[in-house]
Amino acid sequence: MDEPDPAVTESPPLEQDGTAVSPSEMGAATFGMGCFWGPDARFGAMEGVVRTRVGYAGGTTPTPRYHALGDHTEVVHVVYDPETVTYDELLEVCWANHDWASRAPKRQYRGVVLTHDDHQHEVATNQRATLEERTGQSVETAIEPFDQLFLAEDYHQKYELRSTPVVGDELAAQYGDAFVDSTVVARLNGFVAGHGTPTQRNEVLASLDLPPRLLEELRRRF
Ligand code: MHO
């Protein structure tokens, strides 16, 4: 198994594979929503999301790994273009796709919104208040300042796509080191999990320069 340096420093996100976007124009959002495989796919399919990564955050243990998490939690870390998708919208997807009303039995799977700045903190606390008012239930999901992301092992990144027969292995080989950070791979990971619209899927497939057999195989999957 690969053991990358777990402490992640921000490298420029990739807009379309290979095109660097200035990190200053991008927003980052981090959510703990239970097992991180599902949120990785869900956010990856969203327009405006330029990169997803899964990792461990929200704790103090120095170098968490999947089998030695310490006090960290599984999170999805999203880099997004604020001109296309807002933090409010990402956060709504977060509430709608995890069990915010219960306390997870393990800290590994707790609900947590890790905010990157004051604006995010304000949006998160406002949305939490609205949710409680609307439902009459209290929110157990924590809202805490983001500190650091420890990148999860390769086999957890884009898990849905990676574990799709044939295409997973072939795309991982095609993309190599770019697999984890690629916008297109994030979309495909979402599509194989059933997310995205037919228009979106066709657009992405049409933009891909892949062997016809691989494209055919992808089409069969969504
Ligand atoms: N359902 C999975 C959870 C893995 S997730 C990355 C399992 O039973 O192992 O924690």
C-alpha cells in the first residue's frame, strides 16, 4: 500500500485535467458525513466542484491512518469555484446527506462541519438554526474550525470509481498521479455512484480522450 506523506499542503487544484487554477480563486469546504466514500462521489458530481479528496481531520493525533485514526474523523475535502457553486449550496448537500440528528457511535463517523473562515462559520451556524427550527429536532453535527487535512490512503480516494470493474483499474492507470486531483475523475466517480444528470454525463464523456472500449464501458455504467 502507498504511504503518502499524510500532511497535505494545498497544491493548485486542477480545473480540467492539467489546467491549474489559482488557489486564491477557489473555495475549500470540509465535511464529516459518516463513511467518506459516499460524500466523495456526491460532491464530485456537482458542477462547480473542481476537486474532491477524502481524508482525516478534526482531531489532534499527529499522523492518522485508516487503521490508526486516533481522534480524527473521516471527511471529504472539496475545492470549488465560488462563481458556479456557493458554500451555502454545498452545506445544504451536507445536511441532506448525513444523519445530523444522531450522535455517531464512533468518532470516525461523526457529523462535523469544519469551517475554513468566519463566513463559513456564520453560514453553518445559521443553517443549523434554521434546520432546528424547521424540524424541531436538535442538530448533533458539530461545527468546528478546520485545522489540517490528512490525506487518506489511495485506495479510499474515488472509491466508487476505483471499485468499478474494468474501468476503475484502467482509469487509475491512465491518470496515474493525477487520478486523485482530477476534476473529470471526480465527476466519473460521482456518475458511477448514480449522481449527475444525463446532460452532464454526456458532456463529460464527449470531452474525454480515452480508448473507445473504455468509453463504451463507462457508458454502460451510467
Ligand atoms: N462500510 C465500510 C466503511 C468503510 S469507510 C471508509 C466498511 O464496512 O468497512 O469507513
